[in-house]
Amino acid sequence: MAHPLARLTDRLAATRPDFPWEIRWLDGSSSRYGDGVPRAALVFNSASAIRRMLTGGVLGFGEAYMNGQLDIEGEILELLRFGFSEPFLGRMTSRGQRLTTALQPWRWWNSLRKARRDVTHHYNLGNAFFHLYLDESMNYSCAYYKTEDSTLEQAQADKMEHICRKLQLQPGMRLLDIGCGWGGLAIHAAKRYGVEVLGITLSQPQVEYAQELAEREGISDRVKFANRDWRNIGETFDRVVSVGMFEHVGRKNYPRFMAAWKQLLAPDGVSLLHTIGKDVVTVPDPWTQRYIFPGGMLPALHEILEVAGSLDLVPVDIENLRLHYALTLEEWLRRYQANVESVREMYGERFVRMWRFYLAGSAVGFRYGDLRLWQLTLTHGIPNDLPLTRAGLYKD
Amino acid sequence: MAHPLARLTDRLAATRPDFPWEIRWLDGSSSRYGDGVPRAALVFNSASAIRRMLTGGVLGFGEAYMNGQLDIEGEILELLRFGFSEPFLGRMTSRGQRLTTALQPWRWWNSLRKARRDVTHHYNLGNAFFHLYLDESMNYSCAYYKTEDSTLEQAQADKMEHICRKLQLQPGMRLLDIGCGWGGLAIHAAKRYGVEVLGITLSQPQVEYAQELAEREGISDRVKFANRDWRNIGETFDRVVSVGMFEHVGRKNYPRFMAAWKQLLAPDGVSLLHTIGKDVVTVPDPWTQRYIFPGGMLPALHEILEVAGSLDLVPVDIENLRLHYALTLEEWLRRYQANVESVREMYGERFVRMWRFYLAGSAVGFRYGDLRLWQLTLTHGIPNDLPLTRAGLYKD
């Protein structure tokens, strides 16, 4: 095989000689790499898949997979791991990719209307769909694994607790949860810490689900949910938290978002920003932008801190939980696969493959790639009465 | 008093109406602020002090104090706290200050020769001098107070232990300590964790002191000290640490320093950078530059992270220990005052006042001002076998 793709796959295979896998070409022939039974196979069903993998980067590969022009058999995580090895990444700095990069700034402004549309796109898939693979509390963000053996349910409960401890919640405090999702964290905080919570989201199904949950728990007097944007709050809270929402804000909005954050947070107040991010400034991956999170954008840690610092939002603790998100996504993928027939009935085969590629690709990105999970504790100014150490986060 | 200085001090006093203090003017009159017995007094001994305080910012005030043109009686920390209140800070954005800011980039390059000269200036004051106020292990950096009641000795031991835990030291590993001071951390790590250490500093008195200490402890086979610069090492270590040295590197050198750091640190290695810093990019305080740390410069956290991120040095944990440095400096100041007669004998009254102003001003800067203590844990690349949580840092 002198085909350029074979040259690429040879180079990919050389990065992990111990991993046995194979490629099955269009003509029925196959290339085997590593010793032993192949743990994964890349199967080409169409010539266009080969072309797109060579020239289209993640977008081309992802679309070819969605459309069935190529298949992945066996261990999808191990196979996608090649996507973060140098030979594949090198291809991504293609001319087309560089053009996308150059044009990106024009797309960075997310208006309120666009924000609503983007969120609708993703989260209004319906609660029933997300129930198929999330935990019972519907936490759609990185869990916190005290050990690798934790169940997803335990790890999500531990995540909510870890965040509440970082926030130094006290009974009677008022907490704002920006991007509250299905209300899990807001309800946890109100039940365990006796705080009053306002949770906001742009997804009406989430508001309704969360309200019902609060009523069932008998705390709907203390926990309110609203279909509102962070631009339209106009109150001050002792504590502010946002989990997995900053990814939708958009680079151009960072100063405006953080300025609003500061206004929402009382002086000497404590806040926690939990977001996927990067080490360096990057443009959004085009496949994820097109199919999963239109308007989504991952911040470099230093971008957040530069804006926060200029606003007197002072970091006191920053934790990188990337391996926790890898574990979370790996478990989501297992549950998704176990329920894949239901997904197929709801949305068809192309969607099934699209969402699988999203979950698996993200898991691999956190474990082997450039994805990070930043959890930042930020104070408004410099309160001097907080605990001296973080030991309290780790009390049994 | 229609004097412009009286207008300024009236505005300062208004920021803390509960704090009783007084000003004693040249003509023998005094202004009293707050109710009750004055806890501090600002005493003017010369007309030029008044002029310099109005126009010279920290530099003018500090020099007037050093020269005895003004005195501070009573609680110096409480009085200097006014230096971080808006009315005084507002004056600092004067034309002269802005000019200094504009010219600063030309001074940012610290050559090796200049680095040697700067370090000599400060640390070669002599071990005997630093013994007068540091702890017995001669830790000349922020301690770690598990409680406010810890002794300085305990807090410095706890600091060294906290750092060793963050570094995930294992027996047999090789550790590089860049800016090892008098060797306290290197010796702690070798004794407690069985690692081999190379400690480097540009101060010959420090090298000799540390070597002697290692010999007395019977571990000089495993702990070496050398008068060397970070530019001239040419080896790789499992772990790299630097405590209170980055402040001397200089803004223009950050990329070069962090690139050297990456080369010194083995792939998948863990490192810890402990440095005073800021939330935003600032130019050095001119008084501190001139009298205490020539060539010193405090980094904004985002500056460090932007450089680190571009070099694949990945933050896993960042802690802001500013209150710990306030506690440390407050204790150093107490010990310094207790031994002030010895300092006076060694270096005279002007030095006594200069060093007191440095210790007190820094303490106040950490507690009420814009000084931060950043402790960053950075990995070379993304090792996947580190502990999932930070709980191990807080085990008894």
C-alpha cells in the first residue's frame, strides 16, 4: 500500500507499537498493527472516507463516521486516542484549518438570541434522552471520583459536595447557580447547607424538570429556577457558582460575563467557576461546533484569569480535574451504549453515531489530549476570614 | 489645616472611621482621627517629608521614613494599611509613576551577570543577619500556617512538607531545587522522602551554609548544593521545585526560564513553582526595586500560565497562600523588632528603618493589598498515574 493514508496510519501505529489493531480497506485487504488479536478496527466503506480522513481533520473523520462511510469496531476509545498523536495532529494544521482559524473571530459574539438558539439545539433534545446515560440527578458535567471505583451516582454526589465545600456555604446564604441544568447542584446545596438558591438556565425543559424536583423534595420555597440569561439578573448573591456553562459564553463575552459575575457576587463573596478549558488559546474544534455545541468555545485558563484579575476577582484555589472528566465520559459512554437501541428509535442511526463520537472523542481528549477541566474558586476582593487551608474540603 | 496633605489624610481616615490614630505636624499641632487612644501616629519631622508623601508615592514615603524625616509610632502595620486604600493608591497613578511604567520594559532583561549582582545585593547581607528574624531552618519564604497559632518553626516545617506532598516525591527520585536558599527544603525532602537533591543558588554564603547543614545531618552524599544559575544545569530531574526565586527572574525571561524548567523536568515529571505574584500585570514598586530587590519583579498569575501552557507545562493545582505570607511576615517583623539593636549595630539606623519598612509593608500588602503567594503544581505533559484527588496533601 503506497496510499498516503497508509503512510499516515503506519506513522500512527508506530506511536503505540504495543497496541494491536487493524484497518480493513475497501478492497477487502487489511493492515494489521501490533501483536495479538486486534483490539479495534478501522473499517473503510467508501473511498470518500479515505479522502476526508486525509484532508478533513476531525470534521472530515467525524462526518465520515456519522455517515457510515467508515466504521470503528472494538475499543473506540483506544482507536480515537490516535487522534491526539502527533502524526494526526500535524495534519490538522492544514490550510483549510488555518483559514477557519483566521475567520473564527467574526463568529465569537454570542448574542442573547443566539445563546438561546444554541442551548435549545443541545439541551432541548429532551430530558428522556439525557436520562439514558446521565446519573439519576442528571448532572451533565464532570463528576468527582474519590476513587476510580466510585459509581457515577456517587461521583456526581461527591462533585456537588466538593463544590459546596469550596463555596464555603453557610445556612441562610443566597446562592446563584448560572446554568443550573436539571437542578441537581442547587437542590443539593439547599438540602445540605440550608442556603437559598436561584438557578437559571435557557432551557425550558430543564426549568420545568428542576422545579418539579424541588417540589418533590419539599424545598421549592428556598430553591427557585428560572429561564433567564446571566445578563438579566440584577441582584446580588453571597455565593455564585457555574458548572459547565462557561463553555457557551464565547471568547468575546468573557469580559462582559466576568463583569456581570462580579456584580452578581457580593463583596467578599466566594464563587466557583467549573469549566472545560485548555492550556492555550485555541479555536473550537469544527466538528463539535457544527454538530454538538454550536457557539461553544473552550477558554485557556490564562484567559479566564486575565479577565478575572482585572476585575478584582481573586483566585484562591484552582484544580484541574481532567481525569475525572475522562472517567465520567467513559461511564456515560458505557451507559449510552447499553441504551443505544432507545437512542436509535428516538433519533436514528446517524444521531447514534454522532453522539457516540462526541462522548468517546471527549473522553479521549481529557485522558490523552488537550482538554482540561478547570475548577476555579474566585473571591470578590480579598476576604480575610476564610479558612487558612483547604483541609476542610477533605474532611470525612 | 487647608494643606493638601491634610486633605489626603482626612480622606484616608474616612476609609476606616473605627481606627483611632493621629498625625503630629511640624508645628507641634496634631490631627486626631477615630475615637479612643491613638493606636498609631504619623510624625512629621521635616517639611520635605510632607512634600514627598504627596508627590512621591511609596518611594517618597519610604525614603522619608528611612531618612527619619517622618516617624511611625505604635502599630506600624495598621498605619501602613492606609497605603492600600483608594485615596493613597489614587495618587500613585501620577505622571511620574506612569513614566516609570512606560520606561520599565527597557529594564526587564536580567542578564546572568546582573542576576548575580542582584542576588549578592540582598542575600549576601550575611547569614547572621537573616538568623535574627528567620526560623531555625532559615526559610526565607512564605510559611504554611495550619492554624494562626502555629509557631513560625512549625509553619515552616509544614510548608516544606506541603510542598513535598504536592511534588509526590518517591524514594530514589532526583529533585532539583532552583534557588535553594539555605537548603532547608532540600534537606527536608532528602531526609523525609529519600530523594537525591541538587540545590542551586547564586549566593556563596548560602551554598556554604547549606553544605555544612547537610554534612551535619549526615546526608551530604544525597544532597548537593552549588553556586549555579538555572541557565547552566544541563541535566534532567524527576522533580523540580523553586520557592521564592521566580521573583528575581524578570518578565522578559519568563519564556526562557519556563523553557529551561521544561528541559530540566523529565517527561511526566511533577514540579512546583512557589512565587509572590499579582492578579494583574504591574511594574515593580520603585521603593522595593531600589532598596530591597533590585531586578525583582512580581508576575501576574496569568502571565506564568500563558508561558507554561505554551510549553506543555500543565497546571494541576494552584493555591493562593497570601494570608500565610501575611502571618509569616508579621512574625518576622516581631522577631526583627526584638533583635533590632543587633541590626542597628551591624548596619546602622537607616538600614534598620529600611528593613522594617520592607517587612511591615510586605505584610500589609499580603493582608490588605495586591500581593499574592502563588503555589503552582505543574506537570511536564499529562501523566495519568498521579493521585486523582488532593486528599493526600491533608492526611495527618
